[in-house]
Amino acid sequence: MPFPVCVYGRGLVVAFLTLITVVTVSSAADAGPSQPPNIVLIVADDLGWNDVPWHNSLVRAPTLARLAADGVTLEQAYVQPICTPSRSALLTGRYPFTLGRQHDVLWPLQPTGLTLDTPLLSEKLRSAGYRTHAVGKWHLGFCRRAYTPTERGFQSFLGFWTGSENYYTHWRGLDEGGSGLDFRRNMSVAREFEGRYSSEVFAAEAERVIETHPADRPLFLYLAFQSVHAPLQVPRRYWDLYPGVRDKSRRTFLGMVSALDDAVQRVESALRGAGLYDNTVIIFTADNGGQVLAGGNNYPLRGNKVTLWEGGTRAASFVHSPLLERPRRASRALIHVTDWFPTVLRLAGAPQPTPEDRLDGVDQWDAISRGEPSTRSEVVYNIDVEKKPGAAIRVGDFKLIWGYPGSKNDWYPEPGITELWPLVPTELAPARYTEVGEHRWSGSNTTWLFDLASDPTEHVNLAAQRPALVAELKHRLLRHRRRLVPADCPPDDPRGSPDNFGHVFVTGWCEPGVPAKTQLDSFYNFLV
């Protein structure tokens, strides 16, 4: 017989809600705290400011465009002017000039690597319970085994140790002569990928890592693509996407961006398919500005990769995640590549850095996720006192360059797309294309001051008008210089040539205290 609702209804509802509450509380207690988010940190190599679809509508990269639009684009995010220093800053949270990594990239035969005295982000996350994987380019040293990825907190690695190589053969030639294969799975030579384009290899490895990841552990995937660094190589189907681009280098480069986009799409699909997407933070960043001599473009920003100008140091970057509290916006918060270290540790619930860690990065998650003000007001672009000394600093909106800014100091509108510009609103079209000439610093000026709020393209030097501000910013740089570690740039060591090891790049040839012949004999087995 049905219960009369007028008599029993309220009591039944209360009892039912009480039961739900008890079950819910019990389940929450059993489940414990929610698992920290998965972190997928994607680094694109030599990707310029004008090489991404949210800055240039001619770039065919729909996945990157969508992830950026649905996330938070970072319009004031800075990196170092060149590869190794940026990767050093990213994984240590420290300015490269405090590590000896400020002057140049690590070259294949240099007997050194990123200092072992500073823990990497991968080590911190592994200690916090994360499964840690590195895929792609390393470029932080390999002459000693201790410098290699699987000795520095990563539980697996697939990729290459040097800074660049052929996208298909995975061989690297040396200016000094000699060449060799540079491709590894963990510490073993990986010959089976010969003939496969690197962005496709790295996407497949990322898929494998994601699909086999255990559900009870958070994931840290450091995915450092070779794309879009020279040499300019791309499968024909991507070249065919840009029939209107007449400049061959630019057309190939844009095809490489589209290939990178397809790889990122595969990573996103794998995250969704594995049920990880809803608790994942995807960080995407370039490692430095584009190389205008190899198809890249930073227009309308000034300069090139390897320079202290905005075109060399302001990164195309975004964060995408369902965990963002205020997505679908552009952020102008001031962010530096060192900030990813403490920001990711905060997301991971890992122990926070202490003053003894001497970090230069700051936690920026509230600025990124909620739109709160940046937790920094100052960025040191670099301090280098070797050969051609140069340094730069930004405080608020004012930027000072003091000394050598680097070569290629002009503005370089996008080449090879003249016939396409009529499709673009007149105010956005460049008046002309400046051929990439020398445009080197002549030495006639050593000090530049810019107000980046009103002059983000660095056309108007205010140094003569604001001498007091110039003096203050120079004083700040001098204070930072007290922490400078001499640049760690030893001369090449011919013992490391791959010609000594059956044309394979190997580790171990600069191990301390081991005679050269013993090193060569001991590590010759790496070629098998």
C-alpha cells in the first residue's frame, strides 16, 4: 500500500538526504585527498612570436589555436635567448647566470653539462610521487652519465642528447668533422626509428607513456619537441598546406609548425582517451625566439633568437587545463621561465622551495588561473660578461639593455607571403619585407631604455631622456651580478667525437678521474 505523502513525505525526504550525506562523507573519507594534477610540459624549439596561430592567422595549427583559445595565453612570458640556458632555467627555477649556463648552448663535444649541484624539477616531482618521463630534446649535457635524463629524475627517456639533428635519420654532423647517431631509449641506442620523422616519433612515445600510465599516480611528461629547429625538414603533406608562401624556407618552416600541431593533437587525444585530461595541466612554451635565418619569425617584435631584444626572449606560450578558474583569456602577467619550477611544485602539492634553494622563479598559478596580478615585477633577461658583455633587465614596464644585445637587431616582417597580405586588414600588413642582412650591433651604442607598455616593439630609445632610471636599472643589474657564476664553456674535447664510437654519440668520455683510453675502451660498447 502506498505511503500517504502528507504523513510520511517529509520524514522520508529527511531520511533519504541523511543517508546520502552519510554515504558521501564516507566515500570522501575513503577516497582521501584528490590526486595532484598531471603535468604535461611541452617545449617547442625555436618557435617565434609570429609563428603561432593566436598571433598569425596564416599559421595552420588548429589544435594549438583551440588549446590556447580555451586556455590562457601568456602575452608577457619570457625565456632565455637560446636553447640550453632556457632549458636550464626551466628545470632548475634559477637564472642561468647563477649556474654558469648564461653564455651559449652546450655543444656536442664540450666536456660538461648542467650543474649537478642543483636538483631538477623532475627530481622534485619524482620524490613527490609522480611518474616522470622525458621525450624529445635534452641539450643539457651527456659527456658523463650523471648528466643524462634518466640520472636526473626521469624514469624514462626517448630522444636525443645534443641540440639539433636530422629529423629522419637522427644523425648529427659536427663542424669539426665527424658525425653520428644521436637517439636513445633510456641509455640504449635506438636505431629502430631511422626514417621516421621526429615529431611523429615523439607523439607516439607520448601516447605510449599516457596510455600505460597507472591511474593511482600523477604524471609528469616533459615533451621537448625537436620542432621547429633547423634543419628545415617536413613531410610533403605539410608543405602542401601553404601553396601561397613563396619563400621556400618559410613554407617548410610553417609546414613544420603544422606537423607539430598534429603531434600535440595526438597528445591531447591520448589524455582524453586515458581518462587523464580532466585532471591535467598542459603548459606550452617556446624555448626562445624564432631564428629568422631558418624560417622563423618574431614580427612585429624586434630581433632574433640569441638576442636580448623582445623577439629573442618573449615566448609564444599558453596554459590549457580544465582546472583553470578563469580560462579563455589573454594574460599580461609578467612571467619568467624560472617560474614554472615553483608553480608546478605548488600544483603537485610538493614541498615548497626554501631560501636555501636560491630560486629565482616564483609561483604564478594564481596569476595564470585566476587572473590575479603577477607575483613578480622584475625579470633579468641575462647577464653575460664573456667576450661581448651584455645584460638586460625589465622592472615594471621599463626595459634596459646594457652592452651587447646580440646579432640580428632589426625588425623582420614575414617573408614569402606578399600575395597573401591583401587578405589581412591593412593596419596589420607590414609595409615592406626587410631582407635579413647583417644588422649587427656596431658598438656605437651600449645602452637602450624602452617603455614596453607604449613601445613593445622597441623603436624608441629613452636612455638619454631618463638618465636617473638608467642608473637605477644598471645598479639593479650590478646587484644581480654578485650571484654570477663564471660561464661553464670548456673547449671541445675530441674524445667525445662519435667517430671514436662507431659513429654513435655516447656518454662517459669525460668522467672525472678516468684516463682517456680507459674511457674510450669502456664506453665503446654503447654502439651496440
